[in-house]
Amino acid sequence: MEYAKEKIFHVRYNTELDRLKVREEAWISRLYQKIKEHKLLTTTIIAFFTFAIINMIMIGSFMKILQNI
């Protein structure tokens, strides 16, 4: 019943086609739903990219230190 209540508000009248049409979701809302469904995978991916960026920064700093010696 809750699903039917949510879908009612997504129906719009299309004057060009002269009929009712279900409004498509925006890509941002679909992405947000996927993130909410797959929290572990999202957290893992974010952690991987964060640590990869930190690793690159630390390697760059180490190379600068070696060049100064």
C-alpha cells in the first residue's frame, strides 16, 4: 500500500501525448537510493579512494624530501 501511495505523486499529464505519464526519477535520486541500499560497498569504495589519494600525497612528499638531500 505504501508503494502505491508513493507512485501516485509521480504521475503527470502529458499534453503532447494526451495521456497520463509516470515521471522518471532524476539520476541523483537513483544514485542516492543505490548508496542507501549498498552501504558497505559505498563505504569500501570511498575508503579506497581516500587512502589512494593520501598514499599519492605521501609519496609526493617523500620524493620532495629525497630531492632536498
